[in-house]
Amino acid sequence: MMTMTVRMNLLMGDLTVKNLKRRKLFRRLKKRNNQQKLRRKIAVKRTAQMRVMMNRRPNRVFR
């Protein structure tokens, strides 16, 4: 639930030391999450391509 509090603080514009520290942490977390998401997307794409290739091969053999 920390993310929600940080977002609320950003919206309200509370600039206390605590909130600034929290915001820094949140930014770091956000970056890491985005990187992980990208990696996952790429991995999924790769597996999908492999599946497509594997599915195509037998059809060519039979024709």
C-alpha cells in the first residue's frame, strides 16, 4: 500500500523530508518494476515465436 500513499503525497504536493525520501525509494522501485516488465514482455515474445516456429514445421513436412 506504500505506492498509494506516495501517489497521494505527489498529488497533494507534501514536501517534507520523509516524503522526499519515500518518493526517491518509490522512483527506484518504479524503475526496477518497469525493467522487469520489459524483460517479461521480451521473454513472452520469444517463447511465442518459438511456438509458432515449432507449430509450422510439421505442417511443411506433410505437404
